[in-house]
Amino acid sequence: MRMIFLSRILAVFALIFTSVLSAKDAEPSNGETKEGIKAEIDAYIEHHLQDSHDFNLYSYTNDAGEKVHVGFPLPVILWDDGLKVFSSSKFHHGETVAEVDGNYYVLHHAKIYKTNAAGDLTYDEAHHPTNAKPLDLSITKSVFMMIITGLLLLWLFGSLARSYAKHGAIPKGLGRLFEPIVLYVRDDIAIANIGEKKYKRYMPFLLTVFFFIWFLNMFGLTPLGVNVTGNIAVTTALAILVFLLTNFTGTKDYWKHIFDPLGDGMPWYGKAIIYIILVPIEILGIFIKPFALLIRLYANMTAGHVVLMSLIGLIFIFKSWIGGPLSFGLSFAISLIEVLVALLQAYIFTMLAALYFGFASEEHEHDHDHDEAELAHS
Amino acid sequence: MEKLINEFSAGLFFWQLILFVLLLLLLRKFAWKPILNAVNEREEGIKNALAAAEDAKKEMQNVTADSEKLLREARAERETMLKEAREIKDKMIADAKAQAQAEGDKIVAAAQQSIEGEKKAAIADIKNQVAELSVEIAEKVLRNELDNKNKQLKLVDDLVSNIKLK
């Protein structure tokens, strides 16, 4: 935590420092208008929010006026009449056409299109390229970060698990830091929402999803500039898993609650009228719940990144002595909030997933016990 | 919304599903299960230890209660024993007193009896002596009296006159 915090401060400093320098450089040479800078910042933010095919740490323009990118290329994997694997360095950051096995590909706004040898793109009226898009299974920056996070989680919690075996019941080392959080997820998320009886089978998913989201959120705050959890494909995949788990582990009571919510409380002719409205709503609810999950995480993380980057972008807008400190102060404050949001969003996602699992696994006789237990609690 | 759909990356979605499920399975096997089991075991151990401590405490309380009960009983027993002893003592004293009284009475009675006997003997003795003395005196008087003839006659007369013929 402290390390991340420290690196965050350093990152803000570095950003301000480098941006002040580049601002000084840029000003006399091309004398861009404020509108131009704003557009550039917008484009930059949008680029940051998107996934990319190479791991770009930072870019700058050298003395010769060339753009230099510092980072490393990632493998591109395409399915286009056969598997095509090549390094993303072939695109030269979208500046050149990549030729693989006689096919030509071009990178346009982080997407790969199939083109002719010259790399021409044709556009429709909405300015979207009409070229064919091969199925892109590349190890992109986000995939790369997911792998890193996965390895980190495996190492952290694997070592925690081994430390139990080695030192008995008291964990040692870095893993110890996470034990209370594991217990919190178990006691206050899983048991509280699913119940003592059935929480166990959901624990691996809840713990994995919690730490996966949290760690990726935290990586998003580092100067690596990754935005994995702010990517709708990632949150969709997570939400679909929640959806599948909820409905495949659903008990008879869960389905009864959807298709016959009133139970024996009303004769059939009364129910028929109400159910015309009620049952479709309940069925819709099955889909809306995970959909809300995916949108919430995506929107929160994206918004955080947009706000942070916009605040850093203020420097370029103001271009004066006031810009630096102001931008620094604001982005520092927002960063602190974002650290909280990173944890909070992971918590909310896990919490709601547990809540849905709780609905799915509820059984009526337990229901009453649960109510009583809750009454006793409050 | 259109932008969102446009931005949706099938590749990333694919990788996320694959990687996440893989991560889930690996973590479940190598991390979550051992961690949760270890934690459960530990909690179970703590619970058992607490229960054992509670049991020991109860046992201890029982023992204390028992010993207290024993002490109380012993004290009560001592009380009764003391009381009994006191009663026995009192009774013994009373008995002894009564016995002494009786013995004394008996001795006094015996003494009185013997005194009575002695007295009777003495009186009888005195009576005998008085009779002898009286006979002697009478003899002597008679001798004196019967020295002359007249007197003798007179006495015979008296005696004869006293005799009443039936």
C-alpha cells in the first residue's frame, strides 16, 4: 500500500516535471492554440483508456522531431484464415503496415484492420473504418496486466497458503497482510449474504474476483497507465461469470421466486393477471443484476481515470505557474480518493455478487432463520 | 452506447474469461482451499481451546464448591461433635452428682441406722444396769428394813393385803 502510494506521488511529480518541460519546449516551436491542446489532451485520455497492442511506458519527441516511444512490444495473435502470431513492433505504434504471410494489417485506434499493401482504410459516414477486422486474440496491454496480476495473486496467496503449512496456524511474511482481508471477505461478504451453510462453494470465486479487481484497480493508479477494470470487455466477462454462477447454482426456491413469486398467497386467476407483468420483470432482473455490475465497475474506473488525467492535463491548458501546483494538488487529492475507490469498487462487486449468490442458493426454511438472525443482529 | 459496443474487444473478453477461470482454478487449488482450511482449523482450535478452558473453569468451580461443601460439612460435624461432647460432659457431671448424692444419702442412712442401734443397745444396757442397781438397792433396803420383827410383819401384811384372791 505504502509503496503504491509512494510511487503514485513520484509519478505525479514525474508527470508534472516532464510535462512542464515539454510544455516549455512545445510553446515556442509550434505555438498550438488552446483548442488544439484540448483536442490533443482528449485524444491522449481516450488513448489511455483504450487497450493497446504494445506496452508503452512513455513517449516523447526527440530533438530531431521524431516521436520516440519507450516500452516494449507485445505479441499479436490474429485468427484470419489460420493463426497469425507476430510482434506488435511490426506496426511501429500504428505508423506502418504490418505484412504477415501475404496479408496486410494496420492498427487504427487500437484496433487491427485488414488492408491492402498500402494500408488504405475506407471509412463510412460515421468515420468508422469499413475494412475487415480479423479476430484479434492478441496479448494486449490489458491481457498482459491480467497475467501479471494473476501471477502476483498466485505468488502472494500461494505463499500465504504455504506459510500455513510451514508455520502452523500463524501465517508469516507478506501474505499475513492479506489474511484479515480474506477473513473479511469470508465473514462479512460471503457468510453475511449467502449464509453459513452454502458460502463455501462460492468462496474461491468471491476471493478471486475481489483481489483480481482490487489489484487491477490499484495497478490502474500506478504510472504504468493500465486501465483493465475500466474496460467493458473485462467487466462483461466478470459479470457473465457471476450470471452463470448465479443461475447454475440456483435452487428450486430461486426459480420458484422468479416464476411464481407470490407462491400460495393468491388463487391462480389473481396471479395470472399480476404475473403477466411480474414474471417478465423477474426474468429481466436475472440479466439486469449482472449488467448493473459490469456497468458500475466499468463506469467507476473509467471515470476515475478520466478525472485524474484531465486534472493532469490542466497543466497544458494553464501553461503558467498556477497550473502545476493546482494540478498537483487536485490530482493528488483525487488519487487518494481513487485509492479508496479501487478498494470500494472491488468490495461492491464482490458484495453484490455474493448477494446474488445468496438469492440463488436460498432455501425457504433457511430464509426464516436468516431473518431471525438478522433481527437479532440489528 | 454505440461507442461502447464499438469499443468492445472480443479478444480481451476471450482472454479475460480464460485467464480469470484459470486463475480461479489455480488459486482455488493452491491458495484459497489451503488458506481457508488452515484458518478454519485455527478457528476450530481456538474454539476448542476456549471450550476446554471454560470446562476447566467449571471443573474448578465444581471443585471449589465441593471443597467448600466438604469444609462446611466438616464444620457442621465439628459443631455437632462439640455439642455432643458438651452434652456428654454435662450428663456425666449430672450423673456423677446424682450418684454422689445417692451414695451420700446411703452412707448417712447407714450411719443413722448404726447410731440408732448403738443407742438402743446403750439404752438396753442402761436399763439392765438400772434393774440390777434397783435390785441391789432394794435388797439393801430390805435388809435394813427387815432387821426388826415388826417391820417384817408389817411388810408381810402389806404384801398379803395387796394379794387379791380371786
